[in-house]
Amino acid sequence: MVAVTRKSQVDTRIGVNPAAVADVLKVLARHNPGLSKPALAATGRVMAVVSAVAARLSVEQQRRIAADETELAHIVEAAVAELAAKPVRALAEVPVDKPVEVSRGAGVGQLVDMDEGRRRLAEFATPTRIEDWAGPVAGPGDIEKKFGTKRSTLHDWHKRGAVIGLLKGERKHVFPLAQFVDGRPVEGMPQITKIIRNPRAAWQWLIQPKPSIGGTPLDNLKKGNLGEVLEAAERDFG
């Protein structure tokens, strides 16, 4: 009979190679297709640990263990069952010199109905015109007067993402004038709007200074630096 003893002098820390565990899992999965993933992981870990322990023994010890597979199976089964029966180790208690002070938060406060919630929210919301953050904008009629661009052409540009239209009200779109060069959309806008799908987010990104490319993305588009702007857009939104 193989005797299993514990000695305090012996280093019980067993290094299990993750690659070995992966190899064991592959073999288990191939020969036990019905085994659940949790059971597969636990079984593979146990087998890898047993293998690592056996590898540390002398050749004579390994020969004696392998001589009686039935007894070895009983010993491993008993050891695993003993470990499984142990309760989860509790967190170590930290000694304190003073009594623990129990504190409690103020909570969520008094609940209010939907109308009152909207009223309170409106007190914090400050109405902002599109022009205040987007710069000068114009509707289709004004753009036709300013640049001679037909409404059908502007609609086609907007549909293809060649120009950015900002929703004003429920259905009306206005178009930031800074995106036009000689009455035409700045080159590269379709690629930008394909990366940044939200029109407001796209326009805000285009007009804000970006140190990594030197200036605003919109100015860089007008200078012909399309590649740098597209790379920056991919980094931020890709």
C-alpha cells in the first residue's frame, strides 16, 4: 500500500505549467465529449497537479505508485473528496484597536413623480443654439442662395455622407457652412462620416483642436491631409 504523508519541511508549492493544463484539457475533451466545461476545467487541473507531483518523485517512487493503479485511484479519489468537502477559506480577520464604526449613506432621497423629475431636470438644462457650438449654419434654401447649390444636389450630398446635416427641431436639417469649400463639400467627408456615424459627434470632432495632428481635423482636411485625419478618426472611433 502506498502511504501518503505530509512533512512540514517539504515545499508543498507545486508549479503547474499552464501549457500542461491546456494539453490535458484537450485530451479530456476529446475522450469525454459529454463532460461539461466546469467539470472539464476542474478535472484537467487535478490531473495536471497530480502529474506535476509525480514528476517530483524519484524513479523508484514513481515505479511503486504505478504498480497498483487501483490503489492509486482510491488514494487520489479520497484526497480530492477531502478537499472538496472543506469549506471555502474565510477572509482573515483583521485585528482592530477600536470598535468598528458602522456608517450608512443618505440613500436615494425622496422619490418624485415623472413630471416633477422633468421639472427639476429642466432647471439644470440650459438651452443652447446650434450656432453656439457648431458655428454658422444654413438651411437648404440659404445654401442655394449663397452657393447656387440646388436642393436636390444638397440632398444627394447629405444622403451619401458628403456633408453633415444637423437636426434642428423635429425634421429640419441645417448644414454647417465651414464644411464647404467654394460651394462644394470638403474632400474626405464621406470617409469621416462612415467612421463617425453620429452627425453631431462627427462635427464636434471635426471642429475641435487635436494636438496629435496639429489643429482641427476640418482644417487638416482643407489642407489635403486626409490620411492623417482618417487615422485619427479610426483611433478615436474605429
